[in-house]
Amino acid sequence: MKFDLIEVKEENKNIIYNLMQLYKYELSFFEDGTTTFTMLDSGLYVLKYIEKYWQDENRHPYILKCNNELAGFVLQRFNEENMNEIAEFFVINKYRKMGAGTFMANRIFELYKGKWEVRTLLKNERAQKFWRNTIKKFTNDNFEEKYIRNNSRLAFYFES
């Protein structure tokens, strides 16, 4: 399998918008009192801050391709705590368990050196397992995980 991580220019932002609908649908399974995913009457999920990825120099949208087919996306940003952050991360089901997510995570960690924060929803145990394994291998087990936001999120902290 050949993976490519490609930064998305503004003229192609519809790719991110479309993939975000699949991503929000999947995340809606983990909705709780700390997070909600609002669907409009049009059948589309509300996307609050996506436009900022083409307006703010501290935000970077990428798509993942596998053998030249769309396989997922990652949104990276430099946050208010002066850390790199995975704001959103999604791999299409077809490409899971094939190394696509690990490739995408490792590549983004390599592109943006420094301190990192990766947050997960508390109910999303699959994401927690993925991030724990991926970050553990990337850092040679040199990371920290802790509950944040009144114990509503599990976050991973490390340096790349």
C-alpha cells in the first residue's frame, strides 16, 4: 500500500467538508452530556470552525490517500496552550487495520515538531486504544495520558 498525506488547498476544501459528514456521523455514537453533534434539517451536520483551516496560519488540513484513493483526513492546529494538536482525525472504514491511521498520525507528528496534545472523547475507547498504541510506538513509550475537561476527555501528551 502506498500512502500519501496531502495538504488541502482552499479550492479543494469540499473534500474536507464531505469527509467531515462521515466523521461527525461516526462520532455521534459517542455523544453524551459533554458533546453533541447537531444535524441540520438538510441532513448535514453542523461544522463550526472548518473554514478557519484556510484562514489561520496555525491550522493545517490534510487528506490521506491510499494507492491514490481517498482514505481519510487529519486537521492539525497549534493551540492556545502552545502545543500541536490533532483537532480531528478520520480514516474511512475500508482503510482501517491496514496501517493508514498509523501512517497519517506518524507523518503529521514528523511534520510538526514540538509538544503535542491528542484528545479523545471519553466513550470512544477505540480511538483511545489507537492513540495509546500509536503514540507509544512513536515516542518509545515516552508520553503521558490524563483526564481533562472535568474528566470528560482523555488526552495524550508527548514531544515529537
